[in-house]
Amino acid sequence: MKIGVITFPGSLDDRDAQRAVRLAGATPVALWHGDHDLQGVDAIVLPGGFSYGDYLRAGAIASHSPIMAEVIDAASKGMPVLGICNGFQMLAEARLLPGAHTRNGHQQFICRDQKMRVENASTDWTNGYAEGQEIVIPLKNADGRFVADAETITRIEGNGQVVFRYLDVNPNASINDIAGVANERGNVVGLMPHPEHATELGFGPDTADAMRSGTDGLAFFTSAIAALTRV
């Protein structure tokens, strides 16, 4: 099983995502934003970072990179695609996911361990979780506020497209505490927190379990493998 991780100018977490893919049991494939070749991968991860320095709008320029034409085509055919933080912004800008992202409500960059609840455990990237499960994933962003018009919010809430919701605190003033969403088909998922930073015991969020904690993000990647195996 091969999962591609695309590197854009300004990507920061591409290597972390590749490591997470490897830990999940798949083969990571490094892809370049300027290519039109997905190299036969079975799934795709758009990693976090500050592509093109977040100029214009976060993720806006990257959404027009050459390889995104291939990503859009693959996603339309059902390939699992995950966008993490800046990758989530790219997917929204490419209209593969609903909504948009603006500056955090407090106008500051934030970095914290974030609790969130799994709202939809049936997507290609969340089937390894249980609906209602609470997990802790690192969060770091400046433009993480999820926004959409009232009609879109009503639609995605009704369709079960809200995949994750912030708990305890809404770190960026996202509408309805939304931390992640999916497309209607459930093969494309985007979220602001970083699951690739919570895949190894002792190296994830700081919880009461101490060195026994830190793997709440691993199921994102094993879920994709499971979804592809079922196909």
C-alpha cells in the first residue's frame, strides 16, 4: 500500500507525515508539487506548513500547483485524500472540501494539545475511531478559523460531513467548534490539528498517561489502509 505525501514550497510537516504513514504500515511516497505524476499511490496526504508563505490566502496558491490537478481528478474517482492544517486549507481552496479558513479569532498563532471529538467514524480516514470518541492531537495554526455561509453549515451538519469538533476550548473561533470536515463521499477529509504528530508512544501530546500516551493520531493512517483494503 503506497500513500503519497506532497511537498510544497514552505511545507513543514511532510517528513512527519511520511513517518506516520510508515508507522501505520504503508509505504510513504514523496511527491513534488510541480509534477503531474502521482507515482501510482493509493492515497494522498497534503501536509501542514506555510505553502508559499501563506501569501494571498493560506493554501490558495498551492491549490493551483500542477500536482493539484491530479489530486482533484484522483479524489473525484474516490482516492482517499487527507489535508492536514495547511493541507486542509488547500483542499478548501481547491473546492474539494466545503468552507474556508480565516485568521484565528484572537489574531494570534496558536500551538497547543487539542482535545476533539470524533463526529463521523465512517470516512476513509476515520473508520478506525468510534463515533463520540475523544482524542488529543497537537494543533498549530494562525489561519485556522473554519467559516462558511449559513446554508453550507446547515448542509454539512445535516449530511454528517463535520468529522471532528473541538472540545473544552475553541482555539480559533471556528463556527460550531468545527475542527475537521469531509466531502459527501467521505474519501476526502481535512482537519486543523496534526495527527502525524501523535503516532508514537511518548512523543505526542502531554497527557496524564505520560509516556504511555501520544498515539491518538495513528488511526488516521491505519483507517486509510483499512479503507483501501476493503476496496
